[in-house]
Amino acid sequence: MSELGGKGGGAVAEANGSEADAAVRLPQMRVAYDGGALDESALAPTWTEQLRAWLDQAVAAGLAEPNAMVLATADAEGLPSSRTVLCKGLDERGIVFYTNYTSAKSHDLTVTRYASATFPWFPLHRQVTVRGEVEKVSPDETAAYWRSRPRGSQLGAWASPQSRVVEGRRALDNALHAIERRFADVDEVPVPPHWGGWRIRPDLVEFWQGREDRLHDRLRYVRNEDGWRIHRVAP
């Protein structure tokens, strides 16, 4: 009994030591931002042009999932949620992502009609945040994107009851197998009635460039009655 207790005590002590070491390291973790500067004179005339330019640079730099963005929503009680989605559309109307319309994020968006999304390009010491009202994209636009998806992704969209509790991985696998059988003789898998796109129509788009001494550059395109204005805000 004492031997077991001794081993257990040692394991606990080791675990506690590791936690203590991690706690000590956290305050010391920092990155020196030296990715350059962002000046008002260097901004593109529109937020869409500026976002495209930075997105192109993220692609050219070889960043993984350069179109990934952290989507933030809130439910009817104001409880926030965030998750990573992929931007699949960008034009003067806003940015678009696709999802299950019965998912938690879609329920939030249906209630509040508002969202924020951030592109985190850490290796470039940059991020872009888009905030605004949301709307569903048209069925035709959804169908056009749907046709570009791999068949496996299409089947997965049919199979997954997104955000619902499931009994285990087997339940998902069984659902996928059932969908595979359902569409086995179908060349083109149709768009599920519960699936489609959301567009964030921004009223604010902020471009953030890391600078030395944490005096970062933050430049915002802000919509007003006359169009868009550019503001610099303190980091």
C-alpha cells in the first residue's frame, strides 16, 4: 500500500511540477513582431481590395488554410461561441462561408443577424477582422459552390446532424454509409435543404499589423452614411 502510495505521490508531484513549469513559462512566452508597418497611405481604396491583397500574400507565403477565419456569434441570451470556418466568397457585398443551417452557429445568426470573423495570419504578424450583419446567400450561389465541393464533402454534409449530440463515432460512420448507399447511383449529389451559405456584410473591417514594443498598427474601414472612412485606433 505504501509502495503504491509512493509511486502515486511521485506521479502527482511530477505532474504538479510540470504544471508549475508551464505556469512559469506562460508569462515569458512572447514573439517579437517585425513584419513591417501599415500606413494609411499604403491602404487600398476599398476593404475588399486590401483583404484580397493580404490574402494573396498569405497564399504566396505558403500559410496553411489561409482562408480560415475564426467566426464569433452569440445566442439569444448573449452567450458567445467561436469556431474556425473557411471563407469561400469575397466581394464588395461581404465574405461568405457555408455550413449546416441547423447548426449552433446558424441558430445564433438567425436570432442575432450579426457576426464577426477574424483571419489569423500569425506567421505574417497580421490579422483581419470583419464585423457586420449577416444574410443567407442565394440558392443559386449555394448551388454553384456546392458543385465545386468534393463528393465526399457533399456526402458528409448530408450525413452530419451538425452540433447535435451523437452517441459515438459509429453513429456518424453509419449515417455516412447510409447516405453513400442512398446516392450510390446518383452522379450529382444535390444540395441538402438544410445546408447553404451565410454572408457577413461588414460595417467594420480592421487590418492589424504587428509592430515592435506592442505598438501595433490597427487601421479600420468603417461604414457610414457617405460610404467608408478609415480610422487608426490605438493598439
